[in-house]
Amino acid sequence: MTIHPDRPIAIYHEHPDWFRPLFLELERRGVPYVRLDALHHRYEPGLPRPRYALFFNRMSPSAWKRGGGHSIFYTLHVLDQLERSGVRVVNGSQAFLTEISKARQLALLGSLGLPHPRARVIHDPRQALAAANGLTFPVVVKPNIGGSGAGIRRFDSPEALRSAAEDGELELGLDYTALVQEFLPAEQGRIVRVETLGGRYLYAIRVYSTGESFDLCPADICRGVDGAELERAACPADAPKNGLRVEGYTPPEEIVRDVERIVAAAGIDIGGIEYLVDARTGRHAFYDVNALSNFVADAPRVIGFDAFARLADYLVAEAEAAEAGAGEEGDRGARVATNGHGAPGGVPNRTPVIAKGA
């Protein structure tokens, strides 16, 4: 089965560069797709199923750093509308709710019995110092809706935290909610990000940080551990050099099993889970659940294969399966919903405005 041009794959996104490799791969294969700009999107509630074989949600919680914060909560309504109309949504509303709430992520990890940093959730900067009581310093204050390390600040003492709170320097973010969380020092200054596709392990990378930034976007990493410059096709040519170094890595089987449990519980079709080994205890802890996966730069060199090609394989297979299922449902519905003269009794689908509508 092939994807018909009248029912393309829809890719909903707001970042102008991160997904260029995917677009190029779909174009190379001749796969019909449309780009939906989340910042200028609109829809009409209650319409029948739009003519998409599949809807791929690529909205980023860090959009507020680029002037697109208004699209984040709006996206939840879009996903609800699509799911109600029967469209196959990759990384749907459950996944996106997890993506845009670090508090929800830690609660999920706790419900699965998995190790994670201790944290307290606040909704007023004046609560920060009391929330840190009993936590081990250093602590970080991180907005509940983050993305790419946005808004995270580290405090090495209660006095520093008190001063920032009193001076109005704490940023709680879009939903006025933040975490006061223990800062875990990463063994050898490195973290591991495990990528999943279709709920299964895809690959893992080990990222070496300078310790000066919380932004560990895989697509922005500029060097391998050997010092070789990586081709960052998913980022602008003038993207800043961030000092991060990366290498392919195979995690223990226990970690892989736990990661797959996390994405299953979160409803994440495509995502990345990050963990580190605490330098003080030697034990690992999961700390970030991402439904938006930016694959590592120069993947063939780092991990040995093109991750975007695997992603295209998955999207095409899911779209074809969704279309086959929709066709069976349509055949059954046509046999039932007739007016006695062979004409459908329901309202026909209306073709959406692909550039803007859902």
C-alpha cells in the first residue's frame, strides 16, 4: 500500500531547522507530506476526520524561547480534536502532557519505581527556600515547561536561593510552576540519552558536558569525543558551538528495559530518556523524559546509521497501517449508514486548508 497524495502525512512543528533532515528524507522517497506551522495553525472544532494519513506532533516545549509559547497549550486542543476524529497521532496528547510537565515526568518515574532526583513543586518564587528544606544542595530551580535547558538555574547554598527569590530573579515559566530539585553531579561530567522509536530502543549516546549549560540538545552537539567536527544538518549554520562532545553508547539491558517502560507509560511513540550516574553514589537516576526527539548530529558517524531514515520508515509504516484501518472502518460504515438508495447518510469529509488547518 502507498500513501495517497490526497491523504498525506502531516508534520506539525514550529522550529524552522530541526526537522529538515526528515523533510529531505521524505522528499527523497517521494512520500506525500505537508508541513503544518504550529505558530500559525488554526482549526474548526467538531469537523469530521481531516484528510491526513497520519499526524506527527513535533511541537517543542522550548518554543517560548523563540516567541512561540502561545502555541504550546493550543497544541493540546489540536491533539484532542485529532484524536477524537480518529486520526492516527504520533506523540499524541498523553505524550505531549508529559513533555510539557517536568513535575509529571518525575511523578511518572516515581510511579514506575525508578530512581530520580528529589524535587518539590512550587507555584510562587517565595516558596522556593521552604521547598528546598531537607534537600541536598546544590539545587536547581527549573520551570515546569522547559525544553533545551530553558530557564534552569543552579544554587549552591540556601543563601543564594533566598537572595534570588527575594530579588525576583526566579523564573517559573509559562504555567507559573517550577521544580526545586536536587542537583546530581554527573560522573565524569557525562549523561546518557536513550532514543526510542515505536516504543523500542533505537540507540543511545553519551554526552560530555562542560558543566556550564543545561542545554543538551542532541542536534546541537558539535564534536565527537575524538574532537572531530560533526555535521549539524538539523541546525542553522550559525548555531553556537556549545562545547559538548558525544559518542555512541550501548546502555545496560536493565536501562533499556526501564526506558521502554517509561515511554510505554507516557504514551510516547518517539522520544528520548536521559539519565546520569551520580558521582557521589555511583547509582544511576533518570531525570528527563522527552517526547520531542532531536536525533544526534551526524548520526551515521556517531551511532553508525541514519536515524532519520529509520524515522521515515516508521512514519510510512504507521501511516499505511492507519489508512488500512480507516479504509476498513469506512467500508463498514458505508454499508450501515445509507439512506436506502445507496447514498451515504453521514456528512462527507471536508478537505482542510493544509497549510494552516487541522
